[in-house]
Amino acid sequence: MKKFILVLIALLTLFSFSACNSSKPSDGGNGGGNEPAEVKWPTTPVSLIVAAKAGGGNDLTARALLEGLADYGNFGVVNNTDGAGAVAFEQVKSTDPKLVNNLLYYNSGIYTAYWTGVTDINPIEDLTPIFTMTNTSTSYYLIVPKNSPFNTLEDLVNFAKEHPGELKCGANIGDLAHTYIGSAQKILGIDWSYASTGSDADRIGLIMGNNLDVTAINAVQLQQYYDADEVKVLCCIHNRSALVNEKLGAVPTLEELGYENVPLLISHVVFGPKDMDEAVARKINEIFNDVTSREGFIKTMAEMTATYESAGDLEACRAAMEADFNTFGEVCKELGLSK
């Protein structure tokens, strides 16, 4: 009987010990219970690869992010415009998906670059979509040289209809601004010839040097030149920003002149390499959502006459990025720009 009791006590003790251990949540080896292991990123310095020149809207916005990003690690901006941005896309595509030490920071131009054949990299399939924010105050303006004979949009439209194809319009063929300019041309029902140019900053110089008859420039680049009366501004082709100064804000929109406004909005996007860890992608999305919601970033953007609105978490951003990709594909096809 004593042996039986001792054996029973031993069995009960063993059962109690096992039950206690089994009641503890498994930590998966991370010491954090059922919570997923903390994502450790970045583990190396990270470059925001900007497929645009220094001093432009993409570059300035990327650099405005650095102050907030510094709380998470060592971030820097690298400008790479080789191949109209195609080299920057390739650089991120080739990034080690385990390190993710390069991120593409650009705008919706990455979509038009694919659809127009500037690059074979399909950003939705060949990269990892992570974050997008829409510039809700994007404004593009149709401008002509200071000594141009056109003082109003009606002057330009009448000439273009009487002399189809004679006006030389500047556009960086196949990029985002080209879709704005091409859409405006279609809305106005006129025909002009295209001269291949660089960025908005390049086109400003060409207009001031009388090397172009007309082009479209974003408000950020344009405002200082218009304030100095160095160019004429005929109209805002879409989405007049409430943040521009009084002079530029007085320029009529296409809609106010009896046409439709160009319906496209610009988004700034972040992509990583394909096959990167989903947990890392989610963390990067959270980081950019945090940084872009900070007062300092919002204030800096307002000074640049820009306001941005994030699409949200990783899933929401991916849905928005795919929708934008398809929209620009339709526009490029409609304008005859598709590869």
C-alpha cells in the first residue's frame, strides 16, 4: 500500500508539472509568447533610390523623409536617372531581399515607364509594393515663353487648330508628365509635335530659352519663375492646389475655361526587391506611415505647396498601387504611348 501511494503521488506530481508546462504559450523560440518575433530592420544603412534628379519634387520629398527615418536607422538618398530611371528600378530589383538595403522611392512615373517601354520591370510583379501616398494638391500648369504670342489658352488653341503639328511641345517622352501633357492635348482637341526633353526643371530652362513653344510644369518647379515673370502661364490643367500663392492660384483651370481637367493624380511610392520577407515589408510600410504623418514632414510639404495622403496599411497600399498601375496603363494605351 505504501508503494502504491508513493507511486500515485509521483504520477500526480509528474502530471501537474506537465500540465503547467503545456499551459505556457509557445514562444516559438523568441521569448515573446504567441507574439511574432520582432522584425529587425534595417540591419544595414538603407538608400532611397530616387529615379529623378536632385532638386526636383521626388528628390525634395525623399530628403524631407530623412529626418523621421533617422529614428529607425541610417537612411540616405541616392539619385539615379540613368536610362530614364530604368537603372534605378533595376538596382532595387537586384537588391538582396534579405538585407533590403535599397528601396525605390519615386512617383507614378514608374507605372508609365513600364507601360511605355522605358523599362521591362513590371513594378507590381517584379518588385515588392510597400507604400504609396497620393499628392492631393498636385497641380500642373500649361506654360509658354515670356515673349510668346499666346497670352491665353484660347490663343494657343486657335493657332494649333489652324496650324496642326507646328507647335513644339516639350515632354520627357514616356514619363509621368507626358501622360499629363498628352491628356491635356486630347482634351483641347489639338495637335502639336513633341520634343523629347528631361524633367520639369529641364523644360523650364528650354521654355525660358525659347527652345519650346509650350509645355507643362508642376507648381513646385513653376512658382518661383512665374513670380519673377519669366514665363507665361496659360492654365492649370488639373487640381489647382490651395497651397500655391495668390498669383499662381489666380490662373484658371481647364474646367473654368470650358474643358475637362486632366483626371490623373500623382502618387509617391516605395518598392522593395521581389521575394523580400512579408514581415519586413509590413514594418517598412508602418515606418513610412509614421514618418509621413509627422508634423515636421507635413509642414515641409506644405511649404512646397504639397499635401500627401497615405493609402494605409500594407494591404491597402498594395491595392491602391495596383489600381494606379492599371489606370496609367489604360491612359498610355489611349494616348498611343503603350509599348
